[in-house]
Amino acid sequence: MPKVLITGAGGFVGTHLINELKKSPENEIYASVYKATSDITTLVDQTHIIAGDLTDYAFAESLVKSVQPDVIFHLAALSVVHNSASLATSVMSSNATISYNMLEATKLYASRARFIAISSGNVYGAVEDTTRPVDELTPLRPLNPYAVSKVTQEMLALQYSLSYGLDVVILRPFNHTGVGQTRDFVIPRLAHQFVQIEKKLLDPVIEVGNIETIRDFTDVADMVRGYVLASQKCISGEIYNIGTGVGHTIAEIIEILKSLSSAKVEVKILDKLVRASDVPILVADASKFMDLTGWKPQVSLQDTISDILESYRLT
Amino acid sequence: MPKVLITGAGGFVGTHLINELKKSPENEIYASVYKATSDITTLVDQTHIIAGDLTDYAFAESLVKSVQPDVIFHLAALSVVHNSASLATSVMSSNATISYNMLEATKLYASRARFIAISSGNVYGAVEDTTRPVDELTPLRPLNPYAVSKVTQEMLALQYSLSYGLDVVILRPFNHTGVGQTRDFVIPRLAHQFVQIEKKLLDPVIEVGNIETIRDFTDVADMVRGYVLASQKCISGEIYNIGTGVGHTIAEIIEILKSLSSAKVEVKILDKLVRASDVPILVADASKFMDLTGWKPQVSLQDTISDILESYRLT
């Protein structure tokens, strides 16, 4: 029975990853969470939920020591993108510390485990050549301290691979969304507004920033299927983009929402909502990952958005 | 009068940089130090020494606000290379926080200042192609948390250039040494042992790790001259290696020491002193910097080592 440890297991992606892993009954799943919530206790055996703070090395050590995992999906990270001095420095310090603690504990107590380090397509940031999707050799030009912290986490994982031969795989997921993602992200935020308008709880006006921004959206179910494939097939010490390779503007997202909703919505473009340091285009060249693993996205953007709308209609 | 602010001004490189800047009397020099020492008070006007902790944003802000610098040489960083959980995470957190605080304060209160971010040739780490010197496009493969923290500092500086148009130049100095460097570094450590043996204070045996390790050593006086040239001539948003382009083995260093010393020394090679994650070869291709600025090293390695020996003979 392979023992699979997920850090940040209580989050949006973590819970979807647990569901994916449960499709193979031989997986023995352990969930590391900051605090145990009712969500997680319905998904994982009570005795396999370990609550604690990964910025504390002693907790990370006892976690790895007690679980003795064969595979670690390291998802835990602070993901605040807002820029204030105290938030930015705590995101950078926490994310570096969490990754260091997990890597060091893995080196000492589970040195043969495969360690899947979850980075982000955000590390590419201000891409210079926007005429084609970005591959893994594209220079990193991060645009906020959160993206910088993901570079730090990658570099640490790479360091443990180079210095100690740890079996590390680094993944750079591009945008992914689905039921359960917080409304800090664009698709859930817009979908929630549409449903509020359907329910007559909101005026039929939606204010957005730059609707020309282009992103590569993957359904979270496809994304976590990719993570599991990575744990089985990717090459140690290597970095892989995961994304569909297809870009969509925010305007297109709004069109899909309109086609799936009875709400008659007026869209207002407000300059003050345009973020100064936003990347205009971010689309993945994930051919390295696709060619190696055979991964292809299966859920259409239309279906993803439909699922999210439905989830808000039911609440 | 250009106002020049140096962070980490009390350190080995900081004090040499102050001496270099004082050669141009128009420079108005401000020294940010963690604690004011007698060394720094002999170099800089008392009223231009500002003591405080740059991991505290409020201090960084008041520093930049009060000095209103035209040029900032950001040298301040923890440089512990030993690997323990508490040290590694505090080096990474502190170095990220110090750089963030300085960049954020500069953006807000000295947005036209030129910001010279001092990184390190250590970011290259486990270079794959060791047949030629490394240029700035060589992939980063850091081998310890300190080197990871320098990547983080670079990425933050780049982010402030990309997001806010801050006038940032990133320098990657390779090894540099000279009078005043601590004996944590190889040349001062060996030179000190030779002088101890000359003075009959030590048995004539020196224990070393891998004497085949190759490094690119620049005299600190040449290095800080490079920093000043960078502040005058380098292109905003760009990254530059600084180094001689010539590699020397530790065995060659020992031969130079032998030729400059009356001590008859036996060299013992101890496996336990070989660091597992040491880089075998690290030599700079600094042609980008040299071609732009005209910088060339002027002090020979022989003269550098001779100066260091002399400094120990006098103490």
C-alpha cells in the first residue's frame, strides 16, 4: 500500500487531490492540515488527519517521521497576492520555511519518498515573447512577492535534489479552477455574481478590470489527475508546466457565463480594477509533460464554469 | 552631491566600498549598519551612520525617507552557509525580508534612486557544463539555502524593476577576498594558519578538504570598484556577473602561500573536510560587465594573498 502524504490537504486543490487519489483503493492517504475542518474529516480517515503548523520544523519532522510516506504532494503555501509590507514578507518567509522544513524532514526520515513540489505558472510573470505559450526554459520574471516565494520553493526543492539526491519533481500548474475555489479568483468571483443576479440579490451590473487579460484555465479535476500522473511518470529533478495550452480572455469567460445563465448582465469596465502589475498573457506550453505522461485535459471550460455556477445555485 | 546609501556598510565588503567611494569627494556617503562599530565611525561622518535592523520595515522606511539617496548599494544580508533547520530558515526569511523592505521603501520614498542589488555567483551552484565560464544565462542550480536566498533577493529586485520601473541593477560577484574578510572563507583561513605557523603558535600542518576545487578570486578592491562602475554604467533591469574569468585551485592558493611565507608547511587532505554539496568549478564569464564598463581586475591573486598575510603578521 503506497502511503501518500498531502500537505495543505484541506485547501481547494488538496480536497480535489484526495478525491482523485481515492479512485485507487490501494492508496493510503494522509492529510496534513493547518486545522482540521469538517470538510476534511468526511474525506479522510480521522486517524490519518494530522493538524499542525508546517512553519514549525518540529511539527514537519514528526509528521514525516510518523507517516513514513512513499509519495508527498507538497501543496501547503500561503497564497495572499495583495501587496503590503507585512503580508508580503510573511508570505515569502512562511513559504520558504514550510518548504525547507518539509524537504529537510523528508531528507532525514523518508529519503526515498517521491516529493512533488507544487510551484505555479506565476513564476513566469512578465513574459517577454507573448506570441507563443511559455515552456520551462522561459526566463522567470515574477510580478509579485507570492510569485517570488514560488521561485524560492522551487529553488529549495531543486537544491535538495542536487545536494542530497532527493527524488523531487517540480510542477508549474497554470490557472486552475473548479467547485470550492475561493472568490479571490476570477471565475468563481464572476460566477457567484451571475448567480446572485439570477437570484435577484444583486443589481445586474458586473464591474471588471482588464477583460483582455488572457489565461490558460484547467479544470481542477484535470489538474490533480496531472499531479498523480507526475508522481508516477515524471523524471526526478525535472520541472514541468501543466496547462491546456489554450488561452481565454476574461471577455470570453463572461460570454460563457452569459450563455449558461438566465441573468441579463451589464458589464462595466473600471480602470481602477486593472492591476498595475498584471501579466497580459500567460499560456502554458505543457508539451514536455503531455508527451511524457499522456495527460490531456478532459473537462471543457464550459463544463467547468457550468459546475461552478451550479454549486452557487445550490447554496 | 550624490547621496550614496550603503546597507550592510559595516561588513568586510561595505568598508572597502566606502573607501572606494571616498576617492570621489563629491560622494555624500551614508552607512546603514546593524550596530555601529569603531571601524565604521573612523570611515564615515558620525551623523551619516544609521544603526538599526533592516528586517524591521519601519526602520528601512525611516532610513530611506531620511537619507533620500540617489544610489543605494544593498549589501546587507545574512551569509551563514552552515545547514541547520533554524539557521537555514532564518537566513532565507531574513534575506527576503531585508530586500523586500529596502525595495518597498525605495519605491515609496526614493523612487528615482539607482538600486544596486548584490547577489552572488553562488546562485549558479551545480553548473552542468564546467568546460567554460558561466555567463548570466546559465541555469540557476543553488546548492545551499544561502544561495537560494540570493536567488530570492534577485527575483524581488527584478520584480520591483518589472512591476514599478525601479532602477535596479543586479550584480553576481564571484569569490572575492582581501584584508578584513573573516576566516570563514578559505584564503583568510589558510593565510592565518600560515602566519600562526610562522609565529610558532601552531604545528606546521594544515588540514584541508578538496584541494582541486576551482574558484574565481577577485581582490575586494577590484570588486568594489566594479560595484561603483555598475552604479554609473550598467543598464537598468539587467544582471551582471563580476569576476576575473580565471579559475584557481585551492592547491594553487597553497603554493602561492608557500612562496610568500617562511613557514614550512605540511598539507594534509582530510575527507571529512570535503563538503558534500560543494561546487567543483565556479568561474565567471563576466564579459557582459567588462565590455560595458571597461572593468578589468588590477590586483593579482599573489598581491591579494600577500596583503592578507601581512595583515595577520601585524596583529
